[in-house]
Amino acid sequence: MITTIGPNKPQLVKKIAIQIPLALVFILSVVNVFNLWGPPPDTLHLLLRIALCIILILLNVYMFVQLLYLPTGVSIDDSVKKFTVTFLMLKKMEIELDAIKDYSSTMVYTKKKDNEGVLVHLKTGKTLLLSNFNLNNYKPVETFFKKAKIKYLGKEDFSFMPYYTQWFK
């Protein structure tokens, strides 16, 4: 039996929708920094404009990295004991049970609500976040791991920065 889990659509649409205005505001602020049409700004205003540009580009990059490295879907195939993780812009990862080192439960804290999930530790050293933050419902994954008797580590703290930096190693 194949179980398919889709993305957390409100979260995904919000991240994509915010990318466009952020990019436009960044472009406008860069044009404003170099102010080719008017008198040159004084030093304080120039520094403030540059700081705004840096903040906007960092925010845009952070959201883009979330779109790139957070899984947007999972397909579990009980018959062959493997699952497929899909990403928005990366290629699919087909993972067999023997490629999983262990897993742990975690909480993803956001401003609006806390999302439960699991962190899957692969033998390659990568970790995957499968939670209600980025998926519609992560529970079938946890059930699949329990049935397959994958080693459970208990609760683990989650932080976005170490999660994203592991993809660049």
C-alpha cells in the first residue's frame, strides 16, 4: 500500500507569495541606494538604505533556502519498505529502510503555532525534517518507522540554521 503525504499548502503558498514582493522591494531599495536622479544622500541615509537592502536580501535568501531544502511531500511504500521524499526544487530522494540510521521526534516552533514532527537521520549524515510545518500530516511516517522498528532516539531539539547548513557540507 502506498501512502502519499502532500505539502502544508498554506505555508508553501505564503513563502512563494512573499518571495515576489521581497524581490521587488529589494530592487527598488537598490535603485534608491544609488539614487542616480537626485542629489546624493547624506552618509546616514545612505547607511540606512544599505542596511535595508542587506536585511531584505537576507530575508529573501532565508525564505528561498526554506523552499529549497524543506521536503514538500512524502510517499511511503509499505510493500517494498522504502519511502520517497520530494522537494520543491531538488530531485526526489528515494530512501530504503537500511539507509536510515535512526529518527527522533521534535517540535518546530514558529510565531503562530508549534508543529510536531520527526527528524530522520540518514547514514549519509543528512537529516530530514518531516513535520506539520512543511507537510500536511507527518504521522504516517512515524507509524511507518515504528512498524519497521527503526531506532527511536526520543525528543530532539530542532533549529533551522544547523538543519540548513548540513546541506552545504
